[in-house]
Amino acid sequence: MKIRLREQMAVYRQRFGAPLTYAQLAELTGLSRASVESIATRPSYNATIEAIERICLALGCEPGDLLELESPAPAMREAG
């Protein structure tokens, strides 16, 4: 699962005409800045459903806008 936070922050900027920093998003969501940065930059970061919900509410997007299902690893395809 890929979290498309940077992409949704860009959409927010286009919609409202102002950039949103990680610090500002952290303040809006109640998450720490470190968590927001990790969600945005670390592909293996395991964000909670609550964090995803808070981000969606702050950015005015749906979870499907923020999350992208990546192809399963070859071993998972063979097991299924």
C-alpha cells in the first residue's frame, strides 16, 4: 500500500492556492510533524487508520485519494 500524501498536498495547494507544510498539516491533524514526514517520505511507514482519517479530513480528500494499492509481491501472487 502506498500513501500518496505529497500528491494530495499538491492537490490541496491547487485547490486553495496556498502550500501546506508538514508542520501545518501536523497542527491541523494533531499528529506529530515527524509522523507526517514519515508518512510522506517513508514507503514502509505503517500509518494507522486514525492518522489516515485525520489527514483526509484536513486535506478534504477521501481515503481512496490518499491510498494506492500496489501490485502484490510475486510470492503473494503465487500463494493466492
